[in-house]
Amino acid sequence: MTAGEPGAVQDGSSKGGLRAAFGGLTTRGRSFLAAGVAAAVCAYVLGQADLLRVGLLLAVLPLVCVIVLYRTRYRVTGTRRLTPSRVPTGSEARVHLRMDNVSRLPTGLLMLQDRVPYVLGPRPRFVLDRVEGGGRREVSYRVRSDLRGRYPLGPLQLRLSDPFGMCELTRSFSAYDTLVVIPRTVPLPPLRLAGEASGYGDGRQRSLALAGEDDIIPRGYRHGDDLRRVHWRSTARYGELMVRREEQPQRARCTVLLDTRQVGYAGAGPDSAFEWAVSGAASALVHMLERGFAVRLLTDDGNAVPGSGSDGFAGSTQESADSAGLMLDTLAVVDHSDGGGLSRAHDVLRGSNEGLLIAFFGDLDDEQTSVAARMRQRTGAAVAFVLDSARWSGGMEQLLGTPAQAEERLRQLREAGWIVVPVPPGAELPALWQLAGQMRTDTQSAGNGGSTGFPGGWS
């Protein structure tokens, strides 16, 4: 839940603001002013003092309302609160608006209008009755979007009206908020996708303290250290109290790779192949974080998120929630890349042992298939969800070759050690996730790392 900053109505210059206030005269106010001027002129011509007083009253009344309303606009504040500020696509968020009259004088009729992008729904409008001095009014509305992104809410517009309806002024508040619409995530079944040889198993924390007694690196005693951790041999050697270092937990690593090349996807909209890949990447990274992995998001252009900690991974369990939020915020605004291919992502993966690699690929040509195959060399295990976007978009032909050529590229990935899962249109990720686990089990049983036990294809 986030709260918007209390906003006062924006000010203009004194001269310009007063001119705008007179420009806000309603038809009633202009009529009173015209009638008063006409009555005053007639009174002067006819020499009628009583008519002059009536004319002055008619003319002064709208002018007084303008001045009072002009001063009242500095006495109204507004607050916006989003619940929540980050929502998945297709879900609703509620926006709460609160208006406070901080002056002692009551207001007239208030009309509120909040600016929202059209994808979130119609622009909300509210009419508030007279607000007493020191009083408040609260209203709320809902927003919903089927498209991911970051959407600004505000500024809030307030139309002030005097009790006599002589003048109306429209002013904008300075505060605004941002609603983040993230990809929808689905719960995935717990599977053991990673291999044992590389030390990336079920994701539980393991200790680095595998060395013997002579290999322990001590440190100086600090206030509060447990005396049972004192290393007496090092204490005698250095002449001061030394303690054993605490064991450093190492979290299993997982890289979620999202292919955003525009040439790899056809079609657009919430049901397109690209949106499925983005939602799949979000579901995978949330699932792996819940399993205890240190996860990072990598795109084909080489950008890694969160980018902090060792080699860009989330550093500790404490940071998992913040890291998940940062990666989901990135996926909320991710778009197609410039088409540079997968080579930049391969360069990032080549730098260190990545553990488990989960990739979501669009259409692959021969060159990109070769690059993807080489990514497998530095990972403990690799799972590839490959989308045929031509079928997703309803096309009659493959974008990058014939079905036989597409199947040959999948075979090359399998021979390189990838667990390859073709993604047909409308497929559910939990079922494909379960299939990937079955493929891993079948491959380990076969013991040859080839294509044995990989069901499915493009047909």
C-alpha cells in the first residue's frame, strides 16, 4: 500500500491567477455582472439612487464570489492512496482520494476528476457536497489493465464552485502516483530440474566450510562473539583472541533468460507469444526465489537484473522480496530489443558458472540456435521453452524456415544438453514445467544426455 504526498493546489502568479479566476465566471455570474452594470448605467441616466444601489449589489456579488473563491483554492489539500501499487495484469487496484478543507470556512460544491491513462478505464469524476471547515471527504475508484506497464495517476483536478454558483475554478494538484502492472504469474509445481554434478540441486543453502582444521581462516574477536568459537591455535599464533569465521552459506543460482528479439515473435496483444514468454519468465523467477535460489533476470541484450551482489544475483534471502519486485518491475516495461541476437546474453553467461538456466526463446534461426547451444556449456542444467510465434499469431507458414528446419534446430539444442520444451499456442506453463521435469528424469535414466525421452514437437 502506498500513499501519495498531500498536494496543495498549484499556484500561478497573483496577477495571472486572478485573471484566470475572473475567467471562471459562470453564465449566472456573467448575467449578474451584466445586469448590475446595466442597472448602474440606467440609474446614472435616470438619476435613481435606489436603482444604483441595486445595480452595485448585482455587480459586486459575482466579483466578491470570485475573490473569495480565488483565496479558498489555497485551503484545500488532496491525498491519493493506491491499494496495492503493483498488480498483475487483469487484476484491479483501488485508488482512494481524500480531500481536506484546512480552512475554517466551508467550501461550495466540489467536483473532482483524476487523470488516468485510457488503458486503465474511464476518467473518474466525483461531485462532493459542501465540505465544512476542517472537514474531509473520501471517495475511491478502481483501475484495471490487461497490458503491463507503468501508468501515472494524476494530477488530481479540482473544480471549485462558490455557494451562489457565480464562479467555477479548475485547479490541478501537484501530487501523482504510479501504478505498476506486472506480468501475471502462475504457481509452478516443485521439481528437481537442476543436475547434481554441478552442485545445483534442490536450492537449499549449503556451507562453504568444507576445509579441514588447518585451512580455517580466523578473524579477530568482536564483542558479542560466542567464546565457544575461539580458535586457540590461532590465538596463540597471533597473540590476540581469534575466532573461527562463520560458515558462508552459498545459495543455488538460477538465471532466467528472456528472449526479446522482435524478429523472434509475431503478433501483439495480451494473448501473443511475446506476452506468454514474459509471463513465463516472471512465473519462473518467482518460483525459483521461493525455492531458495539466488535468481537473476537476463535479457538477450545482456542486461541483468537485479545486478547487485555476486555476479548480479540477489545476495541474500532478506533481499529476495526486493529483488523479486525489481525484476517484476523490469518485466512490466520490457519491450522488444533492437534485434542484436543472443550473442550479448551469451557473453554474460560465459563469465561464470551459472547453475540452472531457464530460457524463454522465440523463433530461432540457424545462427541463433548455434549461440543458444553454446550457452549450455557454462551451466549446470538448462531448460528452454521455445515458442513458434507463427502458430501463435495464426500464420500458415513458419517465420524462420519450414517445420522440418525448426525441428532440426530443436534437436541441435537437445544434443547440446538443453531440456527443450516446445510451447504450442495457449499452452499452460505449469503443465510444461511438469513436462520439463519428466524430460530431465528420462534423460538421467537414459544416461546419454541426448534426445531420448523428449516428447513433443512442432507438429
